[in-house]
Amino acid sequence: MKLLEERIRKDGVIKPGNVLKVDSFLNHQMDVTLFNEMGKEFVRLFQHKKINKILTIEASGIGIACICAQHFQVPVVFAKKTQSINLDGEMLTTKIESFTHKRTYDVIVSRKFLTTEDHVLIIDDFLANGCAVDGLIDLVKSAGATVEGVGIAIEKGFQSGGKLIRDKGVQVESLAIIDFMDAENEILEFRKQEI
């Protein structure tokens, strides 16, 4: 998606350790107009799928997922990283290692929000090593629901996550795939994608 690639080139900051900082428009301050265009593109990419629910993980995926859900006209469920007193009933749980935070989270979703009737599109901001998406897939399968696909804003194509998820037979659509990043020389190379 050229619009997203252009925004990454303009406002993204490459940090050492293969970190791409996009907090001015994607995962801290959010450009809702950009998210709207991303939502339209996800609908185009997954229009042949029977999606009745979107799943993401707190916190950075929630904004994108909500805008996408407006276009799909379905609810959003987000996996929580912490237990709270207002969660009740049976929970689905999995462990997810965060690339950014370098820690492992016990992630939970109430079983009442993921059922065997659900056809789920997973949405997230980044795909790096694939742990978050793999964990969300695990939650969907634990519920007996169907994973219809994975929509990602930015995929780090030079890391193993995309291959890991695609090798499971899951349709993964990333709006921008970065094949190379060099913080020292401020170089970003995007994969050419079919339209």
C-alpha cells in the first residue's frame, strides 16, 4: 500500500536493533484517515472471506482493528495482557512474547467473545517474529473458531514471522513489507507487492 509506505518513509524512524518507530501516526498518535484507507484495503484483500469478528491484541492493534471493523461491519475483540476484576467466566489463554517489550505475556480472551461460530480476521500493527499473531491464532483455535486470515499494517519481511504464519496455511496480507532496514544509514527497502 503506497500510502502507508510513503508515510513510513516520511515519518518513520529506524532505531538500532531492527526497531521501526512509527508512533507519530500508527501506534501512539494515530492517523485515523490513514487507518480508514487501511481498513478499505483490508476489506479488498479479504472480501472473499466470511468474516464476522476481528481479533487483535492490546494495545497498538486496537485502533487499526476498530477502523477495519467499521468497514467489515463486525465487532472487535482484543486480547488482554492482564487479568482484571471485571473479567468473568471462562477464559481462553495463551503466552505471547513481545518483540518490542522483550517480555512474555499471558494473554486472555473471554470464551463468550470467541465461539465455534466465529470466522475471525486477526489484525495487528506489526509482524516481526510472529509470536503475537501465532498466539492469537492459538486463541482462535482454542475457541473452535475459524481463522480466516491475518491483516498486518507493517511486516518486517527480513524476520521469520511472516513465513512462520504463512507456512501454517494462513492467508497473511501486509500493507507494507520491509525487506531491509539500516538505522545507521537510514535506509528502508520495501518489498514490491502486487496490486
